[in-house]
Amino acid sequence: MDWLTTCHIGGIVIGICTFLIIGLFHPIVIKAEYYFGTRCWWWFLLLGIAGIIGSVLVGNILVSSVLGVFAFSSFWSIKEIFEQRERVLKGWFPMNPRRKHEYLGNEE
């Protein structure tokens, strides 16, 4: 990992990892809401807490930074899972027919 510091590309690697993590969480939120609804929000909370703990315990700045990005992307996903439900109610995303009863009476 010393070659990242020597070549001064640590920031670029962190940026690429951030881009990939955020891009990964987008479909995860959509699928999680589709299959489990909003009741899976605590999974993202636990992932975020684990990411923060890992970020604090790891000494390598690159790995620590990526774990921090992962943690806060997990926390952001809690908000997104509830917003995804609203997008489903608006008809922007498909509703899981097996969970249709969870949406009844909640349409605006």
C-alpha cells in the first residue's frame, strides 16, 4: 500500500471506492424495499455501526476511509429505504405483489 502514497493516488482510489460503494447501495436499497419493505432499515443501521467500528479500529488510512464511506452510505440508506417506499407508492418502481397488503391504505 506504500506505492499509493508514493504515487500520490490515494485520493483517487478513495474516490473510486466511494463511487462504487454508492453505486452498489442504490440497487441494494431498491431490492431490499421490494423484498422486505421498510422493516429492514435496522440492517443498514447495523452495517453502518460495524463500518464505523471498523473505521476506528483500522490503522490504514485508505481502508479506514473506505470503511467510513461504507458506514455513512449505510446510514444514508436508512433514509433511502423509506423514500423508496414513497417512490413505489407513486408508481415509479414496481410493487411486490406478495407485500401489496403493506401498501394498502397508505396511498396518498
